[in-house]
Amino acid sequence: MYILIAGKSPFEGKDYDDVVMRNYYAKVKFEDCKLSEHGMNLLQGLMNRNPVKRLSALEALSHQWFI
């Protein structure tokens, strides 16, 4: 979803270990992306490390970004 919205990989780093750590901790940089506030909010909800707080598919499809 991130690649479709932002046009690039969500986890970029200086080397493989950096990318793996960013992926593990769900650390995403939005500075270089030209995303709307709703788009960033949707992606953050989908990529939340805590499965209880992460958006479900139904919640994601009901998100304001899609409306």
C-alpha cells in the first residue's frame, strides 16, 4: 500500500541492517513524500507495530483517504 501511495519503499536506509531495523521498528520517513495528511494517517495506521492498534482491512477501506 505504501509503495502504491508514495511511489517508493517505506524503509530506506544506508545499508541492509539499517533497513531491517527501520522495518522492525516501523520507522518510516515521510519527509520526501508528497502525501496528504489523510494518506500519511492511513499508512501510519496500517504500519502500526501493535496489532491491536493496527487498522484492519475494513477500517482501512473506511478511512477518509478512500472517501
